[in-house]
Amino acid sequence: MPPPPLPRLARSAHAAHCKRCIAGLPVAQTDIDGSRLALAFYCIGSLDLLGVDILQRERDDWKQWIWEQQTTGQYGSGFRPSPFMTGRHPSEISVNYTEYDTPHIIMTYTALLSLAILRDDFSKLDRAGILTFLRACQREDGSFSTVPGSAESDLRTLYCAFAISSMLNDWSGVNVDRALSFIAKCRSYEGGYGQSPNCEAQGGTTYIAIASMALSPSSNNQLKQEQRSETIKWLLSNQADSGGFCGRTGKDADACYCFWCGAALKILGASELVDASALARFLATCQFKFGGISKAPGEHPDPYHTYLSLAALSMYPVTEEDGGDASWNLETLDPLLNAKEETARWARRHIPASRV
């Protein structure tokens, strides 16, 4: 007996939600004002996956704002999260950052992908400065801090350093072997990876570990067959009866982990083991009636869960046999960089320094 039809994927409403959020945050989400570059990536990335045409005027305005966040100083160059801690200066005056508005490694990653989505030529990119910045963020244990000198470090920042290096096609800013050693220390007895050594395994950090090893140019980046099998088993165990994925053992399903766990399984070559139909049905219940996708049914939506839900669906397409229609057809995703394949190709073609 065929499954009941899925409700339509509310593409126009989801696009409208992202456009509203990139124009101005609702009161409930003003706490992420200091991370506007990440917000911009989730909104622009959602439009990219949905195949929405962005007006040239908007494209130019967004590119200009992102480039205004590139900053330089004693630790090199990168992109800051937003201008919320930065005084305003005339555009013709170059001002180095202070200790309070340094570049941020995660925001630098999202800025590069956002500019690739907007099809920038990256002629303004300070590539040498970014390599200096990466060196300033790497710690003795191989991990990376979010900003130079910070005590905050975990696998998320390491992944961003690897993704940036991969897009630059230049790994001279990273001690790769030391970073891979740190990843290995974050592995848990379950087969997943925690944020730091001796931490509980999580779906997000497991994706980050797997993607970082796959991006690495080192020959020491492969899991042993037994380890690979353990990781696949743990990831699959996180797909709940609802069809969604849990981030940790015994937790409720959350839309974002449909990407984190699903992408890790995709990289490991085990995507055929995911119940894609059940995943789509879970995400269908997370759609908000006015647009956007929430972490779980009945919750309020946000750009983060909207983007990652669409990214999961782009890796695990819904077929007619699953009860889906054409509204569920999305652009294909590159799971290593977490961007549409066409966007990832643009980044790899235009971000590296020109070879003369």
C-alpha cells in the first residue's frame, strides 16, 4: 500500500521567512544580532537551495555589507560577526580592529560561502591575511579558538579552519597533523565525536569530525574499517521513530540533526541506510504555517533550522513513491562544505589565489 501523500513543501513561505529575517530580526531572536553573518548565510543559503532568484540590487547590497565585515589587524584578516561592537568610520578610512572586534573563524567561513552564493569574484579577499589569522587561532593541542587568544575552542572551529583552507586551496595556515590528532581525541566510546576530548558524542560534532577528515589533504585522515562501522551504527541509531534525528543518545528528534547526522552518513557512504521517507515526513511536520521550519513540531521557526532542514532534504530527495510532489525537489548539496554543489564549485574556482 503506497504511503499517504506528503503535504507540499511551502517553498514560497520559507523563502519569505528568510527574506524577513535578513531584513530585520523579530524581538524573540535579537539575541543573535551579534552573529549576523551566520544569520545571513542561513537565509541566503536557504534561498540558494530553494532556487530563488535574488534581485541584482539585493545581491549587490548584501555583498557590500559582507565585505564591510572583512577586517585586518595584528592577527591577520578575516570577517567579524557583525558591526555591533565596531564604531562607524568613513568608508575611505582604513581602521584596524581592536581586541574587541577581531575576526571570527566561524563567521569567516560563513562569509566566504555567502559571497560564493552571491557569485562574488573575491577580488577584495585578503587571502594571505586569512592564512595568518588561521595560524593565530590554532592552539597547541591542534584545536582552534573562535578568535585569536580565546579560551573557547572545539571541533566546530577546527572544521571551519579546514573548510576555509580547502576553499583557499592553501593549507599553509594549518598544522593538519596536529588538528587530526585533536579530532581523534574527541572520539567517544559510542563511535561519535564530542565537542572536546572526554565529551559526550553529538550529531553535530560527529559531522564536523567526519567532514574535517574528508577535507584534510593528509594521508592520515582515514577511519579504520571498525571505527567507520561503529560511527555509522551510532549515527543510524539516532534516527528516531518520528523519522527525525536526535543529536545525542536518548534525546528528542531535532530538525537540524537531520542534516548533521544525515550529512555525516552521506560522507561515510552510508546514505542508503537512512529512512529518507520518514525523515521527510518529520520535517514536513516542522513547517510553520507562516513560513520557516522549526526544530520540532509546534515550535517557532528560525533561519538556522530552516536552512539545515532544506540541506537535509537536498541530500535525501523525496520521490513520488514516498508521497512527495515537485515542491520537494531541491538543488543538490555538497555535504563537505555544506553548500549547494554549484555554489561549492564557484567557491573552489574563485576563492583560491590566481596561479600565474
